[in-house]
Amino acid sequence: MQPPSVAGAQYNSHQGDHMRISTVREFRDRATGLLRTKDPILVTRRGRLAGVFFPRPEATLPIELKKELFALLSADLARQLKRRRLSEKDVLADFKVWRKARREARRRR
């Protein structure tokens, strides 16, 4: 028997808690349906975690899971920054340049 799905996303059951898994392409193509769900969605790209969507209200996930996800995602971000030899100041400076260019482009419209 196939596990139930919503808008093509996989469905996993962990002792009554629900977590949907979707590829980036599925998430993009079926965003309207997926964003209406009340369950969190793990978004993967080529089998690796690309992101996590948490629906409102925030109370849908146990605080322990939120803390664990935050720790995992923070550690992954730190590894990526270290690998690319970037500091927080580098990231913020790059964002500032991007935001300025975006605002200027909007003004030209």
C-alpha cells in the first residue's frame, strides 16, 4: 500500500507526528496545496536538505524539534561559511549591496 500524500509530497508517520517531504521541484509546482497544510515540510534537493517550511501557527511543532532543527541548520550554515572563508560581516556587506541595487532597480520602474 502506498503511503498517503498531499499534492504529490511524500508522507512519513513518526509515532503520530507528521512530516511531509518534498523535492524543490514538487514544492515549487505544488506550492499552493503544500502551503495550506498544517504539517511541516522538509524540502530536499538531490536528496539533501534544502529547507524546511513551518506553517503558522508556530505551535505545530514541539519546541524540542524546533531547537534541534535550529541547531542542525545553524551548524550547516557555519560549515558553509567556513568552507567559503566568509565572515558574518562579509555576508551582511553583500546583502547590503544587493539590497541597494534592488531598491535602485525598483525606482527605475
